[in-house]
Amino acid sequence: MSITAKVHIEHEHLALVPTLQRLDGIKIRVLTQGTTDPGSTHFPFLIEYHDHDALESMLETDVTVDEFELIDRTGDTAIYYIEHTPQTKLISSVVTRENGILVHTETENAGWMVHLLLPDRSALNAIWEYARENDIELDIIEIYSNEDAGGESSYGLTDEQREALQLAFAAGYFNEPRDTSLSEVADEMGLSSTAMSGRLRRGMRNLIAATIAERE
């Protein structure tokens, strides 16, 4: 069954991350294009930044940029075609190889927020494994099965989120008053309290998104 996932990725050599880290307030988005070449390193970007000279000076020194070409500029917004260097970390190749689609990709914090349309969970697992092998920090923010898919509903949960919620529920963490503490549930999962709290929070958010939340 097809799934939609939103993931955040970070690595110092992800595309344009050096520029993102040095220019305060810059916003970058990958523009959708029709290429299906999994090995492509040439992409169009929409970049919002107030100082054009500082931007292009940074692009010239960015270790992930081999060449760049200005296509259009209106006010603080510009469109560039950028060719990446060989050391640039990209997930587009593995997404294409797994028959997935990069629906929307934009910078957030020190990395990229990526919206993916994937044929199944195994494709997401392959992307996660690729990220791990390339030292890319990948955090799954949201995931849900598309409504036209049959079978048992995932309710928007990853396997890890489902396991955490089931364990916390069985232990009485959601009772009022609580029968167990967050640290006790975290110990049973082999996680820190911070990691357990984040997993429960993302799981509950995905449950709400997949069940009672209104969608546009």
C-alpha cells in the first residue's frame, strides 16, 4: 500500500547546507521537475534571500555546489539551476530507485524537510537504510497510509511509534493518574526519556492526523 511520509534530514554535506548555515534567514526550495534519472545531480532551486551578491558569493564557496546558473530573479526571490559536487549527499537517487516521488522539499533548521510519496513501507525502509549508511540523520516526522489502500490501517504510525504507544498504554502511562512514569516506559523500550517522549508525541500526532483531524 502506498504511503505518504514527511522526513527531516541533516548532514553537513547535504545540498546547499553550507549556504543555509552561513546566511541567516535564507529559504530554499527544490522546484519540481520531470527528470527520472536516479543519478542526476542537477536541480532547480527557488531561493529567497535579500542580498544577491552575498548569496552568489556563498554559492561560489559552497562545497556542495559545482556550478550554478541564475534563471530568473524577482525582488528577493531567485531561481537557480545548480550542479552538485561529487561529495554532496543526496537522497533523490534512492527515492527514485524505490519508485518514490519527492513531492515537496524545502530547508528547515539546519537541514531539509522532505515530503515523500512512496509505494510501500519497504521503500521508506530502504531510504532510511541509505541515510544510515551515508551518516545522514533522518527523522521520520509523519507517515500515513493513503486512503485508497486496503488492509489493516496503520493509523499513520511507524512500527516504532506503534510499539511505543502500545507499551505505554499497557503500562498505564495514559491513565489518570498515571500508573507508570515516562522514564519507566523509556527504560522498558531501551530509550532515553527524551527519545521516548518524542516518539510518543509524534505517534499521537500521526494518530490524530490519520483519524480525527480535518484535511484540506
